[in-house]
Amino acid sequence: MSEDTLTDTIHSDFLLNIQTLKNTFSNIHDFKTRVFEIKGRKIGIAYIDSITNKDIVNGRIVNEIKKLDVPDSLLELPIADIHATDDFKKIFSGIMSGKVAIIEGNSMIAYLLDTGLFESRSMREPDSEKIVGGSHDGFVESLNKNINILRNRIRTPNLKSELLSVGGEEITTNISILYLENIANPEVINIVKNRISLIKLENSLTPGKLEEFIEDSSYSPFPQILETERPDRVAANLMDGRIAVLVEGSATASIMPVTFFSFYQSPDDYNSRFILGSFLRIIRLVGFFISISLPAIYIAIVSFHYEILPYELVTNIKSSLEYVPYPPVIEALIMQLTLELLKEAAIRLPTSMAQTVAIVGGLVIGTAIVEANLVSNTMIIVIAITAISSFTVPIYEMSSSIRLLSFPMIFAASLLGLVGIVVGFILLMIHLVKLESFGAPYFAPFGPIRMSDLKDSLIRVPYWKMKTRPSTAKPINQKQSTGKKGWAEDGE
């Protein structure tokens, strides 16, 4: 399409309008036009056959038009979604979205009817966010279906869904912003809407691209927007006063604002009793420190501070390092990079081949590399524990980020030993405390300290004791529970 064509309005010449459509959609084999005459007036319809419901076009639209007594009263058609326009740009965009365009003779108004027919896969649980209990459904690539899934979970008129078209002059992507009007803060909603509306991209938009355009700090290793394919996670965050963004063509929802601890919360924490849920959350947070520091601690001890280990352990480590021809930092880098290569290979290959790669990588290569004295036995154990710890994070993006952070920690430990690790953690904590997510402190409730939010951070208290919603999203209605069970007088 040319820029001049996109800015034209509908002409009074019926045949010229039809020819403009044909020229614009030339070389598109599934573009169809039909012209017929009703009560002395010409009417033309245009649509793309592959993305339009032909049963609606042939069996309903044409028949309903023929039934009208007044030829120019097309807005009276008993079709759910119909609106008038005089802008060819909107007509082109509507046809590409699966709509049918109706053009009348000697009229400068056209009508768009929604008859979209976009195929989508059936719902299933996301492979990267599996849980033990609770619901096992997931989002699909259809925007309307995803909104339907959320409305089925949150049945209230306060669940608002605002549609935005984001992109450039020709290619736009539909985005839905969802929030609970009686809970979400209007200021946060306006911040999100403003950042999204200012996106200019001559390309299709995806959740990953959206995140880079609207996040506060693009150069931070930590994600500031929570990406999830689980409807139950989105519904829970909406009821906490947060905002969800759905992108057409993607099965991923973006949640904002969030904190560091939001990435370590899992639906399993709330589907099990609070004691077990708290224990599992602590395990995940311990895994965070193990993932970024264990290889660094091993290098620091072996290279600088071996005297802090018992003599027997020093002897074992020394014997495993005796024939390795390079320092421990090189060992760690080799194994970390090998682990990343195996992980990427397992993701990209079919499931049956991925299992073979995992066995070959974990057993054959691991055994051979130790027998060849290229890596010590102890380093194999350290890297294995590090990998397992990083995989306990419920959100894949955070898991990848913390594995990435292990590399600067390794270099710091190889230069300064334990002092380098301490300096690395100090810099890391400073960064976390300074980081924000849509105006909300990223490391809350510990930076700054918010006592009321501690009830659902490191641990989880019984849900009936959570009297208020988290203050991170600044909800206008903070109360969510009475703090009592209701049936028990003492609240226990």
C-alpha cells in the first residue's frame, strides 16, 4: 500500500472505490469482492476469504442486506459488531483483521462488520509453569479467548478491558489492557496506557518487544514485568490491584507493576497449606543465592581461602584438582557455558531428541570430561547444584537472569576472593533497591521496609490473615479480608 492511498477517504464513485480495494489487495489470491444491486442501488462487499467466516458472509450478511427496506440503512443490520467509516486506512486495516467491508453506490460511507475467523490451538497447561495442584489451563494465541478465560475467573463488571492498536502506519497489533476498576490505581493505569500508546514500531508487536519499550530500566538484568501464560496467576495479580496486558497473537500476559519477590511466588504456594507454601518459597529464594554465588564461593575458597575448609576436604579437593591444567575460574566458565549449550539444545530439539541430549550431556560428557582431567569432580558437583537451584524459579525469564549474574560473580571471586563476592552482593543489593517497576519499588517490602507486605514475601501467612492487598501497586481499595475465619470467634 502506498502512503497516499492510506490517507484517502471514500469517493462518491462506487466503481472507483471497488477498484481502489482491488489495487490495494492485488496479488492477494484470497481477497474477494462481490457486487450486487438492491432496489436500484449498487452494493459491494470485500473481504479476505482465508480469515473470514464465509458462513456469516454468505448466509447472513447478504441475506440481511436484501431484507432491508431502505438501502442506505445498513447500520440497522442485526450484526453484533458493525460501524461506519469514511477512511480507507480503517477499511484496509479492518479487512486485514478479518472484517467484511460494505460499500454503497453514491455514498461516501462504508461499513465494517466483524466476521473474523482466526484459528487457535486448544488450551493446555504451559510447559514452563507447571504446578502440582490447582487449575491446569493456559492462555492461547487468541486475544478474545484469553479475555474470555479471565472473565470466566473474575465475574464482575469492574474488570475493564481497554483495546489499543499499537504499531506504525500500516502494521498494527491489538493490545488489551485489563484491570479491576474498583481496586487498581488510576495513576498506574495511566502510566501503563501512556507508555504503550507512545510505541512506534513498523513491525508486529510481541510481549518481549512490549517489555523492552515500556519497562523502567532496559539495561537491568532483572525483568521488571512478569510474563506468564497462566490465567490463575493473572487473575490473582489483577485482584491485588495490578494491571495485565494481553497482545494479539501471543499466549503470554504481561503483569505490572511487580517486585523481585513476585517472580518467586507460585500458584502452588496458595493451593497448599501455608506452612508448605512458605517452605517451598524459602527453598526458591535460597536457590537464588546458590545460583549466583556457589561457583564463585568455590573459586574463592580454592584460590584464596582454602584454610577455612577441614583438612580432609582440602585433601579431596586438591587431589581432584591436581591434574587439571588451568585455574578453577576457567573450569567454572567451561562448565557454565557447557550447561547453557545443553539447555539451549534441549529447548530447540524435539522432545524425544532432547531427552537423548540430556543423557549424553549429563552422563557421557560429564564422565569423559572428568576422566580427561579437563574439569574436576568437585566442579561438576558445584555446577550441577547451581543449575538445579536456578531451575526452581517459577518464571523462566528470572531463572535465566540469575544464571547470567553468576558470571560477574565468578570473575569477582577469581580476582578478590570472598571480598569480591561481598562487593558483588553489595552492588547487587544497591541495584535492586534503586530499581523500580512503574513507579513501585522493585525490592519491596525490604527496600523500603513495608511491614504490612511481609506477610506474603519470604513466607506466606494464612490467607485469611492477609487483611490488606500488597501496597506495591498502590491499590485504591487495600482491604481484602477481615483477618478472621468467620466461623471461629477467636479467629483461629
